[in-house]
Amino acid sequence: MELHDVWFILIAVLWTGYFFLEGFDFGVGILTKLLARNRPERRVLINTIGPVWDGNEVWLLTAGGATFAAFPEWYATLFSGFYLPFLLILVCLIVRGVAFEYRAKRPEETWQRNWETAVFWTSLLPAFLWGVAFGNIVRGVKIDQRFEYVGTVGDLLNPYALLGGLVTLALFTFHGAVFTALKTVGDIRVRARKLARWVGLVAAVVALAFLLWTQADSGDGSSLVALIVAVVALVAALVANQLGREGWAFTLSGATIVAAVAMLFLSLFPNVMPSTLNGDWSLTVTNASSSPYTLKIMTWLAVIATPIVLLYQGWTYWVFRKRIGTQHIAVDAAAH
């Protein structure tokens, strides 16, 4: 196996880890409007992801940096062609982080309500836009012989990509709901399980349609296996949620996301960005990669740094593993 193939796999793993982790905290952000009935409950939801949301975003930064270093042609075409959607995602992530930190800085009702609204929208929009972006990456876009994107923003809003956006939005909301049930106690836990059931059914319908469409267009035997794993995991997650097995429900909802993302990358390989204008103009792991020497240095750095990052992030989740509820929110804190 060549190093550019290895780095394609590593980048796929980074994006999978990002969607698994950031997926549930996007979902929790969406639930601040769909599930929480009052300020203490919104505080509970935010506190479930408070210690980990910023660490989850490290996976995005690493995925972007790895793409820039390992596949500069892919990075250049992707980030220039998808400039406006990615800029909107970036603004959402910045505002979202500020909202988490600034929401409780002042006691005024309007101040706190506005930041809570910001948390909702800056969780919902990226959850949708990431699906649109990856739908276009897998489907292919208008790339010319110079490996430059020559389409428009409107070209990115095609039915397949929009369906992909609905899939990530529904899956992340379901993932967030089962995470909430896993991390909370009391009435909010019960309502999170009920909401997860209905959101999960919606996710199952749109995900099955999207994955079957992907398989029909660009799938092979390996992507079909990933599709089957994703469907089975999602059905099992719904069953586990119905039985109140919250740990299993969260694990299986995460497995659904992992398998679905794996299917997209399996369908994509050996391309990294197919061209809809001419197949010969597609970006591949070969023509978009850096030199073997660069990839070799990157590989050694990854071998050294990756275990440290994984150990630290795993320790963070272990420290903040206990459930919380409104009884853990102080009266003065709930007002903030």
C-alpha cells in the first residue's frame, strides 16, 4: 500500500472521528430548543457537552491540516470551490464557542435567550451543511482540466447533496438525543429517549434513501458491506433506546455514523474529488498528493502524536463521565 493510500485512510478516520464526536454535541445544541423546557434544563444540556465540545473540534482542525499537507491539490480545490459553505460553517463554529462561554456572563433575560438561540442555530446549520458538502464530494463537482472548481454555489445545492444534509442533521440529532439520555437523570432523560425514538425513525428513512442512492451511483462490494452495517446499527440503536439501554444506544448510533462515513469514503476511493465534466479531470489519491518524502515525515509525526491526543481526550471523557440533572444546577446558576 502506498503512503498516499494510507493518508487517505487516515483522513477518512479523522473525519469519521469528528462526525462521531461533534455529531452528538451538535445534536445536543439542537436539543436546547427541541427538548429543554426551561433554563435549568438548557443548562443541563449545555453542561453535558461543556467539558468536551472544544476537544471534539480538534478532530476537524486535524482533518483539515492533514488534507492540506497530504493532498494539497484536494485542499486547494475543495476549500476554494466550497468557500462560502465552509465560511458559513466556520462562522457558526466561532459564534457557537462564544455562545457557550458568554451565555452566563450577564443575568439579563434577553442576553441569555439570544445566546441560547445562537447555540441552536450554530449547531443546526453545520450539522446540515457538512452533509451537503460531503454529498457533493462523493457525487462529484464541476472540475476542469486545471483541477479548479468552475461551478457555482447553486450547483452545490443539488438533490443528492441536500438529502445528504438532511441525513447528517437527523443522525446528529438522534446521536445527541441518545447521548443526552445517557448523560442525564430525571424527566429530561425520559423525554430524551422518547424524542430519540421519533428522530431515529426519521434518520432511518432519509439515511437509507441516501445510502442506497450512493451505492447505486458509485458503490462496490466494500461500500455495500458498510451500508449494511450502518442500517443494522441504526435499527439496533433504535431497539436499544426503546429498551432503555442508553449506553448501547449511544454506541450503536455512533457505529451508524462511523459506518455511513466509511461508506462514503469507500465509494469515493481512489478519487478524492470526482469531476462531473470529465473523469480524466478528477482529483485522485495519486495526482492530488504531496511528495513521498512529505508523506513519510507526516507519518512519523502521526505515529508519535496520535496516541497522546487519544489518551488525553479519553481521560477527559472519563473524568466527566457522570450523569447530571436539574438538581445539580444551583439556583443562582440556573438563572444564568
